[in-house]
Amino acid sequence: MTSATDPAHFPAPALPEVAFLGRSNVGKSSLINSLLGTKIAKTSSSPGRTQSINFFEVRWAGKPQPELVFADLPGYGYARVPKAITGQWSSFIDPYLKERPCLALCLALVDVNVPPQESDKQLLQFLASAGRPSLIVGTKADKLSGNTLRKSMDAFAAVLPGVPVVPYSARTGSGRDELWREIRAAIQEPREAAI
């Protein structure tokens, strides 16, 4: 794992990257751990612990070299993170999201148990304006029944029409195969040459 808060110290853009974004306590670290089947990202009961971009190299089984990178970004919307710290985040998060040539997919994580928030909408609009391919991942999906989950997913789909929505449960693994299909499809698409 590599952490950085200065664009000059981001890893060299050699592999396709998938960014994990969302409000604090939405389950970014749990999702990463669930996708990889190992506890590589630190989870915490206290929101707002991630204060830099954490980069995790991902290797397929039996392959000696990494194939892609997961980028875990700081969560937004948590009042107890000092404003002095959150004020610095745009200095490295905005350049990462706008300029990173190897960024193949942005996963916007939302808690399906909470109605769409203005901050979620702003994030999706920002990604759209930056021209970044995005996918909404509805975390904690195991807490809702079929019909209620469908209504929640529809509500998030209405926030930014055209952005795919995948319900996911880190606890049960529901949605794991579908999300991996989306990630693999995104990293297979031709990318612009590194600037």
C-alpha cells in the first residue's frame, strides 16, 4: 500500500486505477476487503480515518505482477474531521480525479439505507463534468429486503440518470461478481496514453 496527499508523490501512472469514493462510514474499506477477499484496507468504527489517498496493487491469482490499482480516497461529509484537514483535501483529490491519466473507473459508494444526499449528487455531477466513467455502488444492501432495496436503488439511479447502480453487501458478498465484471470491463477499455 502507498499513501499520498501530494500529487507529486502519487505512484507512477502505469496500471489502470479504480477509485473508491463516498461519504465517511459508507464502507469503502469493507468493500475493498470484500472484493479482494483479504483485510488489506483498514476498517474503523470511527468515520473519517482515511486522510490521504491509499493505493493498493491488485494481483490476479497466479500472476506475479499487479494488474490494477485500487485507490481509496478520504470520505466526505463527516463533521468531526477538522476543517483544516478537509480544506486540504481538494488540493490532492481534485487533481487526482481530474488529471490522473490511468483512472479507469470511479466507484461512488452510497449507503442504500440512507436516501440520496446532496453530497452524493455533487460527487456524481463532479465526476460527470470531469468526464470520468462512474458506477454507483449501493453498500450495506443486505439490510434491505428485495422490494425496498429496488426502490432505494431506483432513487439513487434517479440522482444521475445513465450511471449504472450495483447493490453490494460486504457482509454476504452479494453483488461481488457483478461489480468485478464492471471493473474488468472498465480496465479493458483503451486508455489514453499517460501524460
